[in-house]
Amino acid sequence: MKRIRPACFILRPVRAAALISALILILACSHSQPEVMTHTSHWAVRAPESLAIDVVGYTWTFFNNGRHIRIVGQVRNNSDQAHQSVTFELTLTDERGDVVARGQTLIFPAYLRPGGEGTFEVVSMAASTGRNLPAGRLLTTARTIN
């Protein structure tokens, strides 16, 4: 009499091969776009013509071998009035004042109360690798879309 093997014994090699393939794919993808440098700062300058929305803190990260830069940060509405649909323009410079990246985004949430905080994120082409960025600065301008 021929014994029928349970399916779990047949599927184990298939499951192991799938797991190994997934691990190889994850490792390959994680090395394809290494992050060059990440920096957190609390030093940003608001342009004089900007709304009274200040950067509380921000982080920038180079990726794609330094060709792109991602800037993420928090802002606070330091005015006595609420702002809605705020466009945020950013210029990141190195210590010499050379532009590293520029970008424009909206602040989330769309409605920012007086004293309220929001977030922003910009992904941009990097104009240079910004070797001296930790000593650089972020210049910001906030405007309403209305």
C-alpha cells in the first residue's frame, strides 16, 4: 500500500526557496540606493517676506548616491492668526552659502492654527553633495496659496 505524504512535507522546500529568494531580493535592494549622509538640525532662517511660520527642526538625507536629497521637518505657526494651504519653499545651503537643494511643498495639516505645528517633506535633485552641510542652513519662505 502506497502512503500519501502530507502536503506540509512537500511544501517545505518550496517555502524555504521562496524565503531565501525574498531575503536575497531584500539585501540586493537595500544596497542599490545607499544613503550617503543624514543630519538633524534646528537651525533654519525664515525669509523676511515669509509668514510667521518657523522651522522647529529638520532632517536631510542624501540618497541615490548623492543625486537626490530628502528634507523632512516640523514647523510652528508663530503668528496670532490661522493659515490655510501654506506653500513652503526651501533652500538648503552648505557652509559657504552654495545652494545644495531647492524645493517647494505644502505644510500638513492644511489648516494651521496660531501656535499649531505641522510637518513638511521635500524630495529634490541635489545640486551638490554638500560636504560641509552640517554647518549649512535652511532658508524658508511660507506663503498661502489663496
